[in-house]
Amino acid sequence: MDDDIYRIRLKKPLKKNVLNFLSSLRDDLWIAEEDIIGTEVHNIMLYEQGILNKNEIKKILISLENIKQKLLNNKLELDENFEDIHPFIEKCVIDEMGIENGGKIHTGRSRNDQVSLDIRLKIRNELNYLSTNLFDLFEVFQNLAKKTILNFIPLYTHLQKAQLGVFAHFLNNYCAQILRSLDRIDEIYKRININPLGACAIGGTSININRQRTTALLGFFNIIENSIDAISSKDYILETLMCLSIIAVQLSRIAEDLLLWSSKEFNFVEIDDQFCSVSSVMPQKKNPDTIELVRSRTSKILSAFNTASIIVKTTQTGYLRDFQDLKPLIRDSFDQLHSILEIYIDLFSTIKINSEQMQKSIHDSYILALDLAEFLVNEYNIPFRNAHKIVAELVRESKYPQDMFNKESIERLILKIENKEIKLPENFVESFKDLNTVLKNRISQGSPSKIEVEKLIRSLKENKTQSLNRFTKRVKKIEEAKIYRESLIKKLIS
Amino acid sequence: MDDDIYRIRLKKPLKKNVLNFLSSLRDDLWIAEEDIIGTEVHNIMLYEQGILNKNEIKKILISLENIKQKLLNNKLELDENFEDIHPFIEKCVIDEMGIENGGKIHTGRSRNDQVSLDIRLKIRNELNYLSTNLFDLFEVFQNLAKKTILNFIPLYTHLQKAQLGVFAHFLNNYCAQILRSLDRIDEIYKRININPLGACAIGGTSININRQRTTALLGFFNIIENSIDAISSKDYILETLMCLSIIAVQLSRIAEDLLLWSSKEFNFVEIDDQFCSVSSVMPQKKNPDTIELVRSRTSKILSAFNTASIIVKTTQTGYLRDFQDLKPLIRDSFDQLHSILEIYIDLFSTIKINSEQMQKSIHDSYILALDLAEFLVNEYNIPFRNAHKIVAELVRESKYPQDMFNKESIERLILKIENKEIKLPENFVESFKDLNTVLKNRISQGSPSKIEVEKLIRSLKENKTQSLNRFTKRVKKIEEAKIYRESLIKKLIS
Amino acid sequence: MDDDIYRIRLKKPLKKNVLNFLSSLRDDLWIAEEDIIGTEVHNIMLYEQGILNKNEIKKILISLENIKQKLLNNKLELDENFEDIHPFIEKCVIDEMGIENGGKIHTGRSRNDQVSLDIRLKIRNELNYLSTNLFDLFEVFQNLAKKTILNFIPLYTHLQKAQLGVFAHFLNNYCAQILRSLDRIDEIYKRININPLGACAIGGTSININRQRTTALLGFFNIIENSIDAISSKDYILETLMCLSIIAVQLSRIAEDLLLWSSKEFNFVEIDDQFCSVSSVMPQKKNPDTIELVRSRTSKILSAFNTASIIVKTTQTGYLRDFQDLKPLIRDSFDQLHSILEIYIDLFSTIKINSEQMQKSIHDSYILALDLAEFLVNEYNIPFRNAHKIVAELVRESKYPQDMFNKESIERLILKIENKEIKLPENFVESFKDLNTVLKNRISQGSPSKIEVEKLIRSLKENKTQSLNRFTKRVKKIEEAKIYRESLIKKLIS
Amino acid sequence: MDDDIYRIRLKKPLKKNVLNFLSSLRDDLWIAEEDIIGTEVHNIMLYEQGILNKNEIKKILISLENIKQKLLNNKLELDENFEDIHPFIEKCVIDEMGIENGGKIHTGRSRNDQVSLDIRLKIRNELNYLSTNLFDLFEVFQNLAKKTILNFIPLYTHLQKAQLGVFAHFLNNYCAQILRSLDRIDEIYKRININPLGACAIGGTSININRQRTTALLGFFNIIENSIDAISSKDYILETLMCLSIIAVQLSRIAEDLLLWSSKEFNFVEIDDQFCSVSSVMPQKKNPDTIELVRSRTSKILSAFNTASIIVKTTQTGYLRDFQDLKPLIRDSFDQLHSILEIYIDLFSTIKINSEQMQKSIHDSYILALDLAEFLVNEYNIPFRNAHKIVAELVRESKYPQDMFNKESIERLILKIENKEIKLPENFVESFKDLNTVLKNRISQGSPSKIEVEKLIRSLKENKTQSLNRFTKRVKKIEEAKIYRESLIKKLIS
């Protein structure tokens, strides 16, 4: 392969199938724009350090801008003889402007720091995009929550009806999780948005580069200082995948909720036709395929972390080619999460809540048993353990749920267990018939009572605003660097 | 089972083998102390809210303190008929003081919020202990780093010699990773050190509890508000395991380094006998078994996250018994990391560095090839791509490493490739013979040059101090709550 | 540590915490009996080869039998100073009979082949025990199947009702899976039940051992020949864990079925109280905790394979200490499967099938839609794609399930879509009202029709018999070797 | 979407992004040929059963053959509006020949049995292809083994030199593993090569199909009888991935061997340039990137099993869309293994063995220590434990390896430890100087002695022949079915 600008020391080219096996060229398209930007910035710095002259930087930037335009217009034709995008782009520049000038663009850096730079630039963009989607889903949930503060729903433990709740309470629970995920993104972002460029192969360089300058031009917070650490450490990738994994688990649990709720047996919600598939033979079917695939796709994200951690764990300190296979794991995980979030945003905007069915499910149950036991505690100072026993025996001897509220049975069991004669007011049952009253009595902080749900909606809003502010700052820093960089390039080119 | 204080509604006890299958009683010893403390605090709050009277709280606290003492003295005899620690302790209290008073200790809470409380209390302690060990290992590395600033070592990429470095540079790389792990711990700590107590089963309670008060008494930062979220969300467990996983990967890579370095073929370090095993048959063997087991134990930690995420992923919103199996995953992962860190602290305090062998390895190699290429760039403005080509051809035609510095060969190849006649100074080779000079020329920030290594040692120290301050604050908050709590208990008991 | 009989070459003993980290002594109890048996057999062979004399073998066997008795009576006191069981037992023998004779028991073998022998002996027993449990569960399912050939149940796809079936059909499906698992066990058994003893450390021995003789004495099929392969290859462990993983997945899916069916919303089955837990606060709760834990425990089994494969994958050819951590993974996975199978055997023996509820679920649905479409195909030669369309439109315009069978609507839609005027017989709907008739019409092989279900029950029985025969043969081979071995020992001792 | 031939019951089409999320259309190309063949066979059977007439089957087959040709010539244009390949092909047929005839091709089957059929057809082909590659690699190893029976190499345990061996012994170890993998393939093949077609959606069909006929036409061994089992069980996929995982682990360990051996420090082998990469900056580098990527790619295969098992584990009995995501896991795992095997075949055909370096490594070591200890056992009846101790002390007091053979030292230590005066023959050391003699003395079965290595080469050959015979039979059965099927199609078309 005459084209190979790196492969001087070896006598034979790669075998064709070996090249295919090694090549990340197509996968690298994911970071191609970042790669060009990184090369531009590196060379601007080289120029400012006196390593390139004015003419050289001009020609180099023109060439790179040209390649970038082709890329963005989907007109960049890849040459499959290259193992990856980095020599391919270097070769493009050299072909265009000759080796005397083009042969200088890789001065004082290596593929090792270059690829880490590209991935960090890419991840930070993806994290910001992910944040946007999370904020949007948060809003969809909150809009629905505000409308369902009084929509009763059974809360389950062990897939069995546990306590009375409201739908808004469920959604607030989802939102609290989203906010924590946004916090996590913000935290790892600090460790991702730092500059590895200049670590070179692994031990730095004797070329007079300026790492602080490329840091500023790319909107990084700082540099990753130690050259070995910059090249060898992959914790930034692992923590990215972990962060995505937690979001994946959260989204998958929402899918499990939906799948159950949309079964005919539960029938708590109806998912819009736009998200459902049909059967090739069973004419009656409306299947929640989208929801099912959320489960399998999120399983892949968990395994992406598993794969990545096996890959990294095995390597000694240094750079190893194994790391190449981390890239598609990150890309696919982000892609899947973006898709799922965008679908959820639409799905929860169009979902139909079957309040009647939920109420029916509540009435067919002993779901107020704990409320009744606590009533005995609050009103008659019965030790909770005995109140629990009284109601448990009530349930055991009841044929129908309403039997649990039989005044005589309760009094009889109090006598039996507490050895006390207590007379319940005739109308005590009223407070249990009205579900609003039941919830109103749940006075503990964070309960599904109207007052608490409304309070939580307000505090979620507040926390979201703070989170959004941090996010906006992050985006702004990138934007400002971009504007400055582009104006600089314009000036240097002209 | 007459003893069963919860199992009223069902007609039959658990089958014996089912009980064994379900039971977490032994595993729960891990959180038994936390469980008792949580119960004490919950009941103090009940007393302050007027739900218990002075006599009741006194008796309850005496009983709980009594049980705690037995536990701490390894004298608590578990009754295998209990499914878990929570009813066992409640039963102990009831047995001691009767149902009228003892039957009140579980008022306004549930096992669901209780176990989450216990685990959060435990994790925060474990994270603090882990931090201590990480700080200690950091110090050991730094002490060694300060002594090895001039110990040359080949830096590897692809397990092939890449660039010249120093041992201290390696160690600084480890330290930078430790600091990021300490940052991560500090971040997740914020989300772990919040109070779930009061969420009750899943939907709060109509008992007039005070969640802010238990929060203060336990030294939590805040409450986890939404009752569903408090019970159902397990992201705090997943992110704990993730945080541990990243540390595991870092420690495993150190093990990979050690394993290679301590092989006779590399022979860069010698691990003290105290960490090595022998063979039952081969008399000559000294095997780094400890290091090998670090690799397998850390694999278990990675899989602990995998298991935990599968378990959580599958569950609908709510509480499910599946969560019980998360506990041993967390416990074992912490235990393994504590062990490994304590071993590394000793191991790196006693390790022998074979500087001579490292130097020999450097001299037997073409490791200065990039330095030579950059010399041609810096001195003769040869485009890097051609400089790379010149040196590559030099390497290809060399029989021995020193041939690479043959003046005539270099000049001939410059002429061939650059078409320029350049005369190198007679003594140019001197600067490559002295490795100190070679590194001194590596002027880029974060390189292994003496000046940069020393700078990094200083900045690592500074960052460690900041990290330590945050850690100290965390510990202090727990300590203060403990002192206050204990004085309160003393008062209420007396 | 004076006791250390291997640690001669090193100058310092292991640090205490290092010893704890390294030690597998407690875990090794799992293979202690196998270890002693293996040592007995090895020494009998040494005697027969003339390496031990009559007196020596006698004393050695007496000592080993003695230790075995202590072990089986739980009276073997472990000395925590030993890293593992192998030197501990060797030391016990030496202490009892002196070094001159006792010092010979490890001649011509190494811990490496010894531990592989122990694990293979243990796994084959565990596989046989697992098979017994699988056969038992198979029988429980078949007994229930024979009683539920006419118990209608909706079959689900996508958690939505798909086609009419019967409960026996479900159970036969479980049984077919069990038979395949039994086949798999039988296959891997062939590769496990082979003898590694004599491979020594990794390169064989110059002692005149006889590998065929130990093979015969232990009931192995054959030897694992190549000494590196015998020591280094762990595929037998990986395939054991894989085999267990597949069973785990099958059992977990049964748990998912049960969990859904036992929810109040489905209410298809009722699990006996003996398998259910209650709530500490909600008096009404009867929770299927056992089933939930099946899900989490089986997740651990999957991760056990993941851990094991990471551990093995990383190792170069040879023996590495990492392998030690494979043992508990195998042990725990077997233990969990044994427990789950034993619980399922009881649980499905006592489960209550709610046939009425299943029938109700069928009648509330469009589950016969495909049967109707196929009726149109069979009777009127309507292309299936159009028949599907006709019934789909019927469903779409129906208010209640029975509307789908409206004669006029069907005729109208046939006319619309097929452009044919077809008159359905007045009584055509009868055949759909009788579910027996509907299933009788499902004439394809393997369908849930009575005739097919009965046929499958017969063929399952036949396959089970064949499987059982293979199993019995395996067990017999072990038994015979045991009887021969024990009589030999008796003779040599006396 | 007017084109949608299934989606009648729903009122709205899928949203565009939902369609993208759901679509497996591109992935399905992997099974497109199998899908067409399956459809052909199904329709031939329908014709033979009288459900299609002569004209219909003719037109259907012409259309399907036409589509198949387009597919094989890469001229099939996919319509992105379809969710998957199955309706797309059905629509192609209908578009070509009208609904009256084309609308019949899906009679008596469903996508559920259809896709399982396709995947089983595909897996069996892939398994056969995999077998071919394994047989080829086996041959390469054997050819090399025959040439390296006397090439000495140190065998390692714990990455430390353990015992003397030969390179052929290593390769035979690899070959033994390959043979077991081929056995495993043959075993799972029996469970994969069975016919699910006719299970329909999940509960069979009332169309008069003939499952035995399609079984014969496709060369299956048998049918998978129970219709639920045929649709719902995915153990055939899990065991395929497991089988691939074990091969992956084996290949990855070979990579670990190569990586170590090709490091400059070991320098045991040299990998041909065709498999190595270079550095963008370090001119001297020749990196074994191919080998490194084997490690990461095989990690992905392990995780593929993890993902698949999580996906399947979570599903209740039935068909769920989650299963769709299993397909790419299988495909990618096969693809990676094919690539790696093909590369290994070439790589080991061109690898250079550095015998001198291996010999040097042996001479620089105490690797004959066990041989010496066994010499003392064999010649002087010294108990092995004492012989081990004597040599261990020798090693401890030796400065250089040859000191271990100092006659006086040995005699002195025998006296000290055994309290016996023994005189070694003057020339005893000769037998240790000649490595051939050392190995000749290793008389145990399966050792690296010449005689044993040659014996193993013969037995490996024999086992391979048997394995190859089984393989050939499998392939023949498929071939015969194909020939018969194609002649039948020809006849029906003409």
C-alpha cells in the first residue's frame, strides 16, 4: 500500500482480512467532525507557537475546512485501505498540499492523545443532547402529573396491591430519578471535559506545544495533566457507560410498568396506536412492541458497560488497541437512549389513563388495611403490632373487601386481641369510603396526599431550574469556544 | 411458628426449606447495628411527637441498647425462624417488655423504608472507610514517587516499548486515578446520605411522624422525599457498585502491571515474600498469587454490578423481594476492595524496584526513536511525517539499537527523503546517550521530565488536601449526629 | 509459621491479612471429601506401582480414612494458618505418621492436578443430584398436566392474549425444556468425568505413575491426556456454568409466569401460603417472595458465568491463582438451583389452578380471531391475508368480543373485501362457543388440541425414560467404582 | 401507510422514529435467504396438502425465486416502511401476483414460527462454517506441532517458569480444546436442527398443514413439537452463544499467550508484519494490534451471551418483541469468530518460533527443580516432601541456576534434612544438562516427552477424523435436502 504514511518500518502491508478486522474507519465517522476540529485547533496552536508559518497554517486550515464540509455534506469518500480516520485525514491534507507543509500537521501529537480528544469532545456533546431529552421528558411527566393529582391508583409491592396512591405521585417518582440522572451527568461531565491533547504517544513531546491554548480553544475546563493518565486511563468511558446504564435501568423499569399497565388484565393505561405493532396472523392484536424493545435495548446498554469494563480491566497501563472497541459501545448506548427518550416523550404525551379501571382495582381490594390499622393506633392508642394483627384477622375472615370495615367485627377483634372494649363511631367507615379523605390523612412528608404531591411538584420544579442552569452554562462554554475558534480560523484563512 | 408477629393473615407457616431460601437473617448482621440505631432514632422521634410516652421510650431504648451491646460483643443469638433481622429485633424488644409498649416500635414505618435506611447508613460508613484506604494508598504511592523521579522505565503501548519515562510518572498516574475515584465517592455520597425513613411501605403514613427530625438525628443531608422513590428506586445502590467497579478496574490494572513486572522476563520489581505463595511440588517457585487474586476478585465486583443491574432492571416500580439480594453484592464488593487496598498499601511499601533491569531494557531498544524524529523537526524543520519516515528507515536497516544514531546513516536518509544536505554536529548523539537530557527536552506539560513530574507531585498534593477536607467534613457530620444522639439516649434512659 | 511444609524457599511467611485474602480453606470444605478420596486413590496406585510399600499404604489409608470420618462427622478442625485444604490434609497425615512415610503422599502429583480432580469429582456428583431434581420436577409437571388437559387458558404473546390453549400445554412446554436440560447435562458430563490426575504441575512427572489405574478407581470415563490441557483448560467449568445458566433462565421464566398469574389482576393460580411472605405493616398482604427471589438468585447464576468467563479469559495458558475463585461460583450456582428445584417441586404440587378465572379471561377477549380467520380460509377459500383483514375490521368495529361473531357483519365484510357474496350457516357460531371444538379443529402437530396434548404427554414420557436410563448408567459407574475402591481400602488397611 | 398488509385493526400508522426503533429490516438481511427458502417449502407443503392449486404454487415459487435472485445479486431494494423482512417479502409476492394468490402464502403459519425457522436454518449453516474453520486451524496447529516436538519452551504457572516443555505440547493443548469445541457444536446442532414451523403464533393452526413434510424438505432432524415451546423457548439461542463463548475464551487465551510471547521481554515468537500495525509517531513500533483486538472482540462475545440471557430471562412464556434483539447478537458473534479463526489460520502458518530465546530462558532459570527433586525420590527413596525441601533450600542458597546442581550442596542438604549420607554419582548432572534426557524421564502419560507428544499427535488425529465424519454427515443431510428441494421447485415451476 503506497498510501501508507505510517507503515515505513514494516516490510509487508496488512493482509486484506486483517485490515478489515482492524479497521475502525466506518465507526470513526462518529468522531470525524471532532477529529477535524481537534486537528485544526492543534495546528493553530502550532502556528502560534512558531512551529508553523502563516502560509502553512492557512493552507492546512483551508484543507481541513474543505474536508469538514465534505463530511458534513456526506460527500467524504472513505478509502478502505486506511485502518482508521486519523491517517486518512492526514493523508487527505498531504495529498492536497504536499508533504512539505501537510507533513507537519501531526507534529507534537500522536493518535493516542488525538483519539482520546475526539472521544471526549464527542461524549460531551452526547451528554448535552441526552440532558436535553431528559429535561423534555421531565416536562412531559410534570404536565401529566399536574393533571393527575387526584387520579387514584393502587401502589404495588411484590406485584400485589399495597397502598392507595395517585398517578401524579408515580410520575413525580420518575421525575426525581431523572433529576438525579441529570446531576450524575453534570458530575462526570467535569471529568470528561478535560484536555488530553499533548500527552502525545504516552510520554509527552519535545516539541514546544502549548496545552493550555488548545484547552481554551476547545472549551475544555482544564487539561488532564499526567501523560500516561491521559492516554491509558479509561475511567471517563466507564463512568459514562455507568451513567447511561443507570438511566437505562430507570427507563426499563418504566417500560415494565407500562407493559403491565397496558395488559388487558391491568388495563390502567392505553398506549397510542402509533407505538404499537400488530400480528401477521392474529387480527385482534395490538402489541406494545416498542415497550418490549425498550427492555432489550436497555439490556444491551448494561452489557456495554460489562464489555467495556472487561476490555479495560485486562489491560496493563499504557495504550492498547483493545480500547478501539470501546467507541461503538459508547455510540450505540447513546443512540439507544436518545431513541428511547424521544419515544417516551411522545408516548407519555399521548397516553390514555384509565382512571375508572384503577378505581375499580382499588375497590376490589383490601388496600386500605394499613390505613385502618393506623386509625386504630391514632384513635385508640392500640399498639401498632396489635392493630396490625386485628386487621390481619379481619382480612382473613372477610369474604369481600368491604367486610374489613364491619364495625362489629373490628370491635370483637379489638376485644379479643387488646382485651379492651371499644366502641367505634357509627360513621367511622365514611372516612374510608372517601379516598380523598384517606389520602388527606396521610400526613407524612412525601406521601401521595394532595398537599404533599403539590409540594413535591413545586420542589421538583425548583431543582429542575437549578439543574437547567448548570446545563446552560456547560453548553454556553462550548458555544463560546466554537464562535471564537471559527472567527480565528476565518481570520487565518483569509 | 408462634413467634411470627407479622404472619397473621396466612394459615400456614413457611416450609423449612422455603424459609432457608428466603432468609437473609445471617446476611443482615452486616446491617444489624444500623438497624438498631435506626429504630432508636425512629422511636425517639415518635416520643417527641407524642406517640410514645416517657416511660415507653425509656424502656424501648434500654431494650435496644441492650440488644446492641450483645451484637457488638458477638453475643446476639439469632433465631433461625425469622426471615430477616427486622422482625427478629422487634420480637426481642416485645419479648423483653411486653406487647403493650414493645408493640409500638414499628409505628409509622415499614420494613421497606427501614431496610433502605439501614443500607444507606451502612454504605456511607463503608464509603468513608474506603476513602481512608484510598488516601493511604495515595500517600504510599507519593512517597515512592518522590524517590523515583529519576528512575528510568520504558513506557509501553501495545505491550511494546514506546517512550522513555520514569517510575514516579507511573505512580503519579495511579494517584491521579485515585483522586478521581475519591471525587466520585464524594459525589454519590450526596445521594446516599439522604433519609428514606417515613416513606413507610410505599405510600407514607397517617401517623404524625417527623421526617426532618430523624434526618437530623442520623446526620443525613436531607430526606428522599417522594415515598415511592424512597422505596422503589435503587439507583443509589447501582451507583455505589459502579463507583466500586471503577476502583476495581483501576486496582486490577495495577495488578496486571505488577504481574508483568514481576515476571522473570521483565523483572522490573520484586514483590516481598509476604505477598507470595509457593508450589506444592516445584521447589523453585515464588508466585505472585496475591496479585492474581486481585484480578479475579475485581472481576467479581464488576459482575456484582451486572447482577445488581439485572435484578433492578426487571422490577416494576415498587418494592420487590428481589432487592434483598442486592445487599450481599454491596457487602462483598466493599470487603474485597478494603482487603485489596490494605494489601496494596503494604505491598507498595515493601516493593523492590530493579532500576538496573529497567535501564537495561531501555538500552536494548529503539525507545528514543520519537525523540530522534522530533530532534530532526526541531533542529532542521523537517516535516514531522518525513522525520518519522527517516527514523523508521533507520530502525529498519539497523542491526542494533545504537545503529539508529549513526550520523552518516541519518544524513544519507535525510538526503534521500527530504532531498536536503544536512550535516549533523559531531556530538549530536551525546544528548541521546544521557537519558536525563532526553527527558529534560520533553518540555510539554505533564511529561515525565523532572520539572513536570515535580510539578505534578505538587498539584496532586494540593488536590488531595481539598479532597481530604471534603472527606473530613462528611465524617464530622456523622460524628456530631452520633454524639448528640447518644447523649439524648443517655438522658432518655436515665 | 513452622507448620508450612511447602514454604521453604521463601524467607518470610505470608502477612496475616494476605493469608486471609488468599485462603480458600473454608471454601474448600465443599471438595474436602473428594480431596481425601483422590489422595487415597493416588496412593493406592503409588503402592501398586511399587513406590510405596505395604506398610506405608496401610498407614496412609488409615490416616486418610480417619480424617474423612472426622470430616463427615463435622469434627475436622481446620487450621486457619493453611492457605487451602490440600496442604492442611497432607500436614494432618504427616503429623500423624511422621515425615518418612507421610511425606510420600504427594509423590508424582501437584496441587494443580489435585484440585482439578477434586472439582471434577464434585461437579459430577452435583450434576447427578441436579438431574434427580429435574426428573422429579418433570414428574410433578406431568402429573398436573394429565389433570389439566381441558383447563382452558389464554396463551399470550407480547403479554396480550393471543390464542386459546390449555394449561397442560403450558406444562408440557416446561417439560420439553427440562428434557433438553437433562440432555445437556449428559453431554457435558462426558467431558467432566475424565481424569486430570497425573498431569502434575503442568508438565507431567518422572515418577512412574499409572494414570489409567486412578481413572478406573474413580469411575472416570477416561483421562484428560495432555498435561497442559489438564491443568490450564477450564472449559469444563465454563460449560458447567453455562448449563446451569440455561436451567436458571428456564426457572426464572417460570417464576415470571407465576408472578403474573398470581397477581390479583390475573389471578390464574394461587400459591400456597407455605411459599408466601407477609408485610410488617400491611395486614392484607400475601406476597410471592419466594418467586421473586427465584428471579434474583437466577440472575446471580448468570453473572457467575460472566465472572468465570472474565476470570478464565484473561489468563495465559498455564495455571493461575485466579482459578481459585471459580470454585465458589460453581458451588453457589448448584446450591441455588437445588433449592429452587426443590421448592418448585413442592410449590407445583400444591398450586391451585383458578380455571374459572382463566375462562373468564378468555371470554372477555377476541382470542378466537385467528380461528375465525382460518375458518374463512378453510370453508370459503378466502386468501388468508384477506381473511385476516376481514376479522381485523370486525375487531375494530366491535364493541364487545361477541360482536366479532356477528353473521351479518362478517358477510358484509367478506363482500367488501373479497367482493364475494357468501352466506354463513346460521349455526356457524356454535363451533366457536364450544372451546373444546375450537381446539379440536387445531389439527396441526403439537397444538393444544386434546389429541395432540395427549400424544405429547406420551412422547415426553418416552424421552424421559431414555434420559433416565442414561442417568442411571452414569450413577452406576460411580457406585461400582466406589464399592470396588472401598473394598480395596478395607483389604489394604487390614 | 397503505402498504401495510397486517396493520388493519389499528387506526394510526407507526410514528417514523418508532418505526426506526422497531425495525429489524436491515438486520434481517442476515436471514433473508433462509426466509425465502422457508416460505417456498411452506407453500410447497400447502400445495401438496391441497391448500394451494398447481397454478398458485407455480406463480408463488416463480415470484419467490425471483426475489431470491435479486437478493443474491444484491439487487433487492428494501422498503424502509416495513418493520421487518417477513411482511416485506410477502408484500413483494402480493404486488407481483395479486392478493388472490399471493395472499395465500402466509396460510397456516405466523411470523413467530417463521422467524424461529429462519434463525435455526441460519445458525446451522454458521455452525457448519465455524466447524470448517476450526478443523483448518487444528490442521495448522498440528503441522506446526509435528515440527516442534523438540523445541524446548518453559511452561509457566502464575506467569513464573514452572516446568520444561516443548512447543508441540502447547499446540496439542490448543488442539484438544478445539476438538472439545467441535464436540459441543455437534451436540447443540442436534437441538438446533429441528423444525418449529407449524407452531404458528403460539397455539398451532386449524389449517391442514403437514409439519413432517417441511421437516424433510429442509433437512431437519425432527420437529420441535409443543407449539408454545417452539415459539417461546430460546435455549437454542443461549446454547449457541454459550458454545461460541467458550471458543471465544479459548481464542482469547491464545491471544494472551501470543501477546506475551511477542513482547520484546519474552521474544519467544515473531508475528509476521501482515498482522501488525505501526505508530503514527513512534517510528520503531511494530504492534500486535490484531492480537489485542482478538481480546476485545471476544469480550464482546461473552457479553453477547450476557445480554441474551438477560433478555430471555425477563420474559414470561410466550413470544415477546425483546427476542428480536437476539438476532444481531448471534450474527456478530459468529462473524467475529469467523474472522479471528481465519486470521489465526494465517498467523500460525507464518509465525516465527525463536527457539534460541526459549532455550536461553530455560537456562536462566531453576525450571528443573522438580525434576531434581523427583530424581532424589526415584534414586534414593527420599520422601517427596523432603526432596522438595532439599531442592527448595538449594534454590534459596543458590546464586546462579547451575548452583542448584552442585553435588556437594545436595549431599550436604540430604544429610541435614534426611539425616542420610548419600553419595551422588559424579556424572549425575549430565542427565539434567541434556534437556532431551530430562523430558525422556517424564514417563507419565500426557507429558511433554517425545514419545508422549507423538502419541498425542496420533490420538488427536484419530479424534479429529471421527469429528470430521460427524460433521460431513451433517453437511450431507443439508445438501441432499437442498438438491431435492431445488429439483422439486424446478418441476413445479416448469
